[in-house]
Amino acid sequence: MELSPRKKAIIAELVKAHIEYGEPIGSKLLAERLENSPSSATLRNEMSDLCELGFLEQPHTSAGRIPTAKAYRLYVTELMDKGSISEEGKQVIDDMLSRVNPDPENIGMKAAQILTELTGLPSISVASTKKEVVLKRVTLFPMGKTSAIVFVITDDGRARSRFIHSSTPITPSLLTKFDNIAADKICGVGISKLDTAYLQGVVALSGLDALSLAPFIACAFEMASDISKNDICLNGAANIFSLCQGEAQARRIIELLSEREAMRKILSSLSDPVGIIFGDDTAYTELKPTGMIVASYGGSEELGRLAVIGPTRMSYEKILPSIEYLSNKIGNIMTEVLKGLEE
């Protein structure tokens, strides 16, 4: 059913009032806020129609109405005046970013911290939701006759290194064999494919040197696994308790937000660079009373996503421009860092 301009105006104003007051909105208050408002009786009839259509609900018989997730969805996609971030707001974000080390490993975490500082709400960063992260480089640096440092770096700039002691001498021929195996069988492979079975197959290729190379190859696999487990960051988790009706619900949400695959699936469901994901649109009942404002960074070569999680009635008009500006800045920083790695 196509909504009339009047019904859309009522939804827009009722959503804004609900964000402001957090309480059911009656026809009297709505009439005061609407331009060229019809009579209270007409408003009540229109609000009743919108209840039947699923845009509004009435918590109690004598209470006003509150917007449903369906109303909020219509508001943010069609009715909301998104606006733009102020020059002062840009300067605040620029100042925060100027104190951030442009390290691919930590910049997503710092971006989430900035979002929480700006909004007072929990924030999440997830690396590379659209593409498989692969190992770009795996190197063995000898530190002595029987010790070396294993170094790995992914194609999105995250790195690990670890000191390893060997029971056998590290000879030039052993280093050459490691480099060849790494180049042929490890570099360019997606982290998710580096499981135990694949590890055993790679070690088997070492032939007579399997015993000597196995600790170093296993170390590279372990560091890759560690990277994959740390590509999600939740900041401001304690703020979730103020959004929920009870501690049990808050803990369920925190647990869900910390689940890597669940969050990657939820955040990657948004097709636009910036948008809203309502809890009702996910398969997780824990998220029903929430909304997420999500922005990707890195342009067409998406490097990750940032999100703010809050109550369904959070101030979308204020938060959307800020997260969009921040994600663009983070994307620019990351692109420059990765370009430097290519060079």
C-alpha cells in the first residue's frame, strides 16, 4: 500500500519525537509538532491506520503510539534529512585520527574507540568482510645457528612475528627450502584454508627436511590463525548494559557481538557503503531492540566495516554523517599504508 504524504509526515514526526522523548507519543504532542496539522481526531484515525499497517504500536490502551522497526526503516531510508557533518565535527575526528598510529593491525580498533567517544554507544570494527584474507609474505630470518624469527604479513597489512628455537642447525639450504615452500604453498592462500590437514601436506613436501622445517611452518600457520581470530573489535561493551532491560540480555548481546562469524555475516548483509541494519532484520532475537549504523571503508577494495550499535530510537541523523566521514578517512589512511606495502 502506498502511504499518503500525510501518513509519511506523521511517521517522520512521530519517529523524531520518539527519539527525543523515548516515550509513547500522543496526538496532542504530534499536532503541536506537525506543520499544518489536521485535527487531533484525524490524527488519531491516521495513527490507528498506521498501527494496522505495522508502522506504529500502542503499548497500552490509553497510551500514545511508538514507531516500530518498520517505521524506523522507512524513516532512515526515505524520510530522514541525513544532513552533513559540521566543520567542527570534522575537526574533532581529524584531531582524534592525528593521534592514531596508521598500523593496519590496530587502526580498526582505534576507529571503534573514536566512534564510542563520539556517540557514547558501543562500536564494532570488522576487517575484510567481503574478501578472503590471504597471506602475502612468509619469511624466516635466522638469528643464530639454531634460532630464527618467523614473520608473516597478510594482504590487508596485518603482521605477526615469533622467535623460534630449532633442535637442528638452520643452514642456507634450509632457508632456501623454506622460502620455496612458503612461496609455492603458503603465500597467496586464504587464512581459512590453512587448517591442520593443509599443514600436514605442506610439511610432507619438505621431504628429508620435514623434521627441521615443521616447527617453522607450524608457527606460520598458528600466527595466521591468530590474525583471523582478531579481525573483530568491540569497543564500549559496558555501554550495552544501559541499552538493555536486564543484565542477562546485555550479556547475550555482548557474547553475540564478540562472535566473529556472526558479526561478519550481519555486517556484510548491508549492500550499501553506509546504512542501517535493524535487529528485526537479523536472525538473532538478542538484537531485536537494537539498530546498527554501518559504514564500509576502503572503497571498492573493501577493507572492513565500522558499526555503532544502539537502541532502535538512536539519533540516526547525527550519527550517520559522523560514521560516514570517519570511515572515509580510515579508508584513505589504510589505502595509503597498503600502497606503501606494495612499493
